[in-house]
Amino acid sequence: MKPAIAIPAIAALVYRAWSRKSLTPLGIATAFLTAVAHAVHPYSVCFALLAVFFLLGTAVTKVKHDVKARLTQSSTGASGGEGPRTHIQVLANSLAASVLILLDTWRLKKEGVYSDSDLCWRKGSDVLLVGVVANYAAVAADTFSSELGILSTGKPRLITAPWRVVPPGTNGGVTLTGLGAGLLGAFCIALTSTLLLPFCKNWSTVDKANFTLAITLAGLGGSVLDSFLGAVFQASVVDLHSGKVIEGEGGRKVLIHGAHSIQQKASAKARSGAVSYEEGREGIANTSGIDDSAKATKRKQEAGQTSPEKHESRKVEVGFDILDNNAVNLLMAASIGVASMVVASIVWDLPITRVISL
């Protein structure tokens, strides 16, 4: 990408994130480095995909913010809705693409064609760009699906158990509205890439149409894969009082035990120790050695030695607490990018060793 275009474009993107407070300060710094990594590639489409994904993502987040605030709850105790995105969230969506872009840039420099004025993307030449486009189609589809799918009037169903209805915002919960939104997000990225990629003459109109369709389907597949990974490896925590799904701040894990119940347990433990000490003293003084059972029960209740479950305000609705939302996104994006590259290498009859050797 030409510096005359890259510098003001990166500055505009950073300024927008700062002025809208859509990213944390460290998130802005990470986004700046990510934008630079995308801009070093001679094809402007790489930076364009990052910009389109960022702008579309912030737009759909704003659309559903009020609805999500009513249907979900933040781990901090406030109503749901997205706050500024962190550097981890930026990397979760763009790290795999950044690596592929830098690898392709290195390949072009190695082949001595990086600065060629007539440089174009030959059909069947390499598959790294396929991975880049598929990465952004997948994360865009996932963003549209999760952010707009919550607007669905229908009840979400768990992807691993379609007969089970789950609360809105549950990881792995899918609706037809969400799947349709995911398809739209993937198509936006696929169309952007088709319009901006410098295709060589060996790409026909039908080839370009097939490429758009393939990337759209890959993006939708990424959204479905993200739902599956979320349902299995990510714990969806529900507030027992409101029945709402609790979202971790910055895509992090949600503590299953609320802060209030943890404080209760610590306080109860201290009171329990004090009561046990007093009971021990009384036991020595009391020759019978037998305390009244009702009095003992009362002391235990005062000490907080009742069943801890009744103090809990959260429970895991579905999933194992192994990965957080950011890890699921990164794993999904990288998987779809690699899978798309493998499929492209098979369709174009390219040896996989060529892809790996790059």
C-alpha cells in the first residue's frame, strides 16, 4: 500500500477509535501496529479489509447496544452492552490475518516482485491471501451473528443440542436471524475483497463470482464454528436472580462465584472459627460435654455455616470453563484461515509443501 494513502488512512482509523472511545488506550496502540502490518503489503485490500471490519463492527455494536443492555448483564454488575474493546480483542480478530499478510509480504520481497507496478494476484499462484480474506469473513460473520442475532424475536437454541432453548447471549446459542446476519457480514467482506483485489487476467468473471461465494460460505462456517467452540469450551454464566447471561468485561472469563458470595464465605469462615473456639471453651467448662442441638444449630447459622449454594447468585448454563471469548475468536479465525488455504491449494492443485515453505 502506498505510503501517501497508508499514513492518512491509519491516522484516520486511529483518530476515529480515539474520538469514539471504541478502543482502550492499549487497544488503540495495538490497532495502530496491526494497521501498519496490513499496510506494508502492496495490495491495499489488506488494509481495506481491516478498516471495513472495524467500521462495520462498531456500527452493528451501536445498533444493538440498548437491546443487549436489557437482555444481558455485565460481570461488573451493570447492564450488558459493549464497552471499549481491549488490545486482546483486537488481536483475537486480526492476529492470524496479520501473520499471513506479513508472510505474503515476505514472499513477494523474496521473489523480487514487491515493487512491480503491474503486480497482480494470479489465480493458483498462492493461497495466503485466501487465508487473510477468509479470516476477516469469519470474524465479520461472527460479529454480525452475535451482535445482531440477539435482536431475534425467536428463542436461541444451543448449537450442540438444538432442542434446548437457552437465554439470549448464551455462547453457542443460535437463531435464524443470527445466521442470516452472519451471512450478511461474511458477504460484506467477500464483496470488498472481490472489488479491491488486483486480479490478474487469468481470473474470469465467473471465477470472481465463485471466489465471492466461497469466501461468504467460509465466513458463515466460521460463525458456526465459533458457536460450537463457545458452546463446548466457554462457560456461559447466568445470574440466578435475573436469569440473564453475564458477559465478561473485555471478553474475559466470568467468575462463577460472585464477589458478594466470596465475601460472604470469607466472613463466614472467620465467624465460624470464632464460634468453634467459643464452643471449645464451653465444652471444657461443661462437664456433660453435650451442647444443646438447637443452640448449636443457631450458632452455625450465625457463623454462616449453612449450605453455600443458597448464597450463590451465578451458575454455568452451558460449556466448560476452558477458554474465554477472545481465545475462542482467535482459534476460530485461525482455523478458518488455514482450512480455506488448504481447500484453495486442493482446488488449484498446489502442493501443500509450497504453502508451508513460504
